[in-house]
Amino acid sequence: MPATDALRLEALAIGELRGLDLTIAPGEILCLSGASGAGKTRLLRAVADLEPHEGEVWLGERAQSSLPGHEWRRRVMLVPAESQWWAERVGDHFPRDEIPGLAALGFDREVLDWPVSRLSSGEKQRLALLRALVRAPSVLLLDEPTANLDDASTRRVEGWLLSRIHEEGWPVIWVAHEPAQIARVATRHVRLEGKRLVEEVSAPCK
């Protein structure tokens, strides 16, 4: 069943960013851009309850502060720019060995038996996205999810992500820099500028 809960930031403050108010509707992809060091990653980490912050984050009627951190992060899933791998075998990072989406991202089932050390940075990035989505989150926080990919792989991942997001109805915050990618994937585009969010009105609706 598609998600029905919006993600809402209410007077969120972290570092130099103060008083951020933002709502991302179910199925909406909010692209977040800004200069290096503007605080994009810290903002995602605050929304995921991985960094101390002021203000509140809501998923529907449930406040972040009302849930244990691990339970919130299972629902509000952050996919960082640099993925972490804690076991030797790729398949040990997945809850089961039947993983829908492998072929769509360019993998055979045999990749689950590979050692993590065999993976390129781009393969790690694609598999980290798949690892997050198979856990059935309620929200996706994507920190430059195609940064390590070539053009063909970027388009493949974008198409797969857009299909899954539209199917599941997840609210999404997607950190991106490339104007062309933002134009392809964004429902809305906001830019971190100084201590505030500035909405760009030119992003097309998807």
C-alpha cells in the first residue's frame, strides 16, 4: 500500500541552519542543493535522528522525539553518500537472498556471494540503495545517490528510483547538484542559502 504520511520539519535548527520549516508530501521528491559546506548532509542526518538538533521532525502524526532512534531510522531511511559495509559477503547485508531490483540495477544474483572488497564505488552505491529500499522504509533521504556513477548508470538508477518512489509513495529528500538531474527527478527544488532554505520555482512537477 502506498505511503500516506508526509514528512514535516518544524523549526528545525542544526549548526548555522535555523528555524527550518518544510513539508514533503507522500510521493514528492524534494531536491536539495547548495554550496559545499552549506549543511545539506547535516540536515539529512538531523532528519534521520543521527545528529542533535533543535525543533521537531514529524512523520504523519508521529514525532521523531516519540520513537527510539533505531525505530525512527528504520522508517526514515538515510542512504549516505559513502555507504558502510560491516560484513565480508555482500548478501550478508540483506535480509534475504531473494532481492527484487538486482537486475534493474545491472546485477546478477551472483553478486550476493561476492566479497564486499570486490565492489567498485559505483557498485557499492547502487547496492546501498537497494539495501535501503528492501527494508520497506516510509521516507527516503538520499545524499547524492548517483555521485559515483557514469551517465548510463545514473540514468538507470534514476529510472529505477523514480519508479519505486511513485509506486510506494515515499516522501523523498534528494541531495543533488547537477541542474539536469534536478530537472529530471524533482517535484520541488530548494536550495540552502546561508541559514535558510530558498525554494526554486523553475523545477517541473513530476
